[in-house]
Amino acid sequence: MNQAGLPLGIILLIAVGFVTDYSIVLLIRGGNLSGTSSYQSLVQNTFGFPGFMILSALQFLYPFIAMVSYNITAGDTLTKVFLRIPGVGPDHILAERHFVILLSTLLFTLPLSLYRNIEKLGKVSFLSMVLTLSILVIAVIRSATLGPQIEPTENAWSFAKWNAIQAVGVMSFAFICHHNSFLIYNSLEHPTLSNWSRVTHISVGSSLVISAAFAVAGYTTFTGYTQGDIFENYCRDDNLATFGRFCFGFSIITTFPLECFVTREVVSNVLCRRDLSKAEHAAITVLIVTMCTAISLAYDCLGRVLELNGALSATPLIFILPSACFLKLSPGHFYQGENLIPTLLIIAGLFVMITGLTSTLINPDDCSHGVEMFYCADANITSTMTPG
């Protein structure tokens, strides 16, 4: 919303949600037409080995960068949670983001990532969804209590802003699940297109509602001061926000293994082309998690990571590849009947990808990681956040 402008941002968010829903169903339809059961085999069946390698790179890159962003988020949020513990000051080891990232990796993300069956993460995913709803409630409450005390920035309510294309990249990052769609489709009790369509409509629809509510609540609170990680905007002594940070950090930790499943499957399909042994499974998992952790320890600006991943990998995975596969498999001309929408999506995807990537590299957003916002020094705001 900060990049696109609130009205245009909501319109773009809805549009990306609809495109996501359409392309997820289109992806499984393409799989059924080609008799394939994975994204990689679908692309290889339609575009041969070059297509397979391009998709494999994108399928590895997106969840890998996503895991880096999850670690950055965990480090940012949980350190502020620990700072609220009596006796934990700024110099305490629990206030050090590098230590917190390592701790969460060793205790949670690595052990969960070592599971071989994605179905075993079902309860963890449900918990993550419940925590997300809790975070949304907190954002709405703070929009009502904190928002009126922060003066809106200039042109805060403009219809559109110049960074709208970069915003589409971030939105694509938020919605994309194409890289693990076949994994989830095959885990359904009755994997049929009608069941998959229903699951997709409910999942994407609820994600759209939650994302829109979160975006509006967050942006109306902080307007132009909004950071890539919204919890960077809340003050450190805000008890309600501290609880939100805990929920957010735990939710992110439980989402990490789902992305690790995909990266590991890509490595397995490209390098081994067979089921991994227990030792190979463990070794590849540890290597992937170690690489993600090392990068997240060295880099800490979440907004730029989201923009780059959205433009570079999420956009082609949502807009371009599912549509291209369907067009290749479907009879008729690309401009006729049900082929027209996939054609338009390819054109839109190429535009968003090229423009968004260029904008991100030339004009990156400012990152004020770890800096207490100026309005937190206001006594009136402080009294709103802490009882008594």
C-alpha cells in the first residue's frame, strides 16, 4: 500500500489474488492434460529440458529467498520479544538477532524441515493460520488506538504512487503457492480438479481478505512511514505489539519447513532423479537450511528481499509459466476462447517482471532496520501502548 497508494494498492491486491487463483487451477489443469503430477514434469513435458531447468531454477530460488526472508523476520521480531523479558537488556545475547536466528534454526526450523512427508506439517500449518488471525486482530486494534496519534505523511491518501509495479512484486510474493501446489494437490484425500478448485478458491479468497485487512490496518496506522516488516513500525515498549511479534515470529518459523520441502524436492529432481535415501535427505536439508541461515545473518533488509523475490521468481511462477504450459497443451490459437486469458497473463507477467526488477535495482526502498521510530518518544503514544 505504501508503494502503490492505498486505493490503487487494494485494486492491485485484488487483481493479483484473482490471477493467483486462476493460475493455480490452470496449473493443475495443465498437469491433467499432460498426465504429469509435478510442476517440473509438466514444464519438461511441454518445453523440454531447457524449460525444466528454467523452472527448477525459479522453483529453487523463490522458496530459498523466502526462507531467507523468514529468518530475517524471526530475527527482527523475536529479539524485540525477548527485550520485554525482565533482565534482558540491549546487550543481552537474546537481544542479538544473529543468535536468535541461530537458536530458532537449531530448535525449530531445522528439525521440522527434516520431515519427509508434507502431510505431517498439517497441524503446524493450521497453528500458523490461527496465529496469523491473531496478528490481524492486533493490527486492527492498533489502527484504532495508535493510528490517530501519528500524523499522516504528505500525499498519504493519493490514489496511486510511482512504485506500484514493485508493489505487484511484493503481492506476488505474498500469494504464490504454485511451487508446492502439486505437493498439496497429491496430498488431498480425493485429488480431483473440482476438489482442487474448491480448496484453491477458499484458500486464496481467505488469504486475499486477510491480506487486504492487514494492509489497510497497517497503512492507515503508519502511512508513509510503513516499513517492509510492519512490526518494525511498532514501538518496543508496546505490549500488544510484543505479543503480535511473538505470534508473527512463531508463524514464520512454522512456515519455513514448507518452503524447505520444495527446495529439497527441486534438488532431488535435478541432481538425483530418484527418491533420496535417509542420509541424502538429511544432508541436503542441512545444507539448504545452513545456506539460508548464513545469508540471513549477513543481510537484514526485509523489504528489498521481498521486492527482489517477487519480481525475479514469484511473478514468472504465477503469471507466465502456468499460462505458457496451458497454451502449449491446449488446442486452438492463442487469441481464441479460453486461451486468451493465459495469453494476456503472459504479457502482464513479462511487464511486471522486467519493470519491477529494474525499479528494485535502480530505486531500492530505504531500510531502517532496528531503528526506533521517532513517534515512539511521544509521551501520549507511550501511554496508549503501556497500561498504567
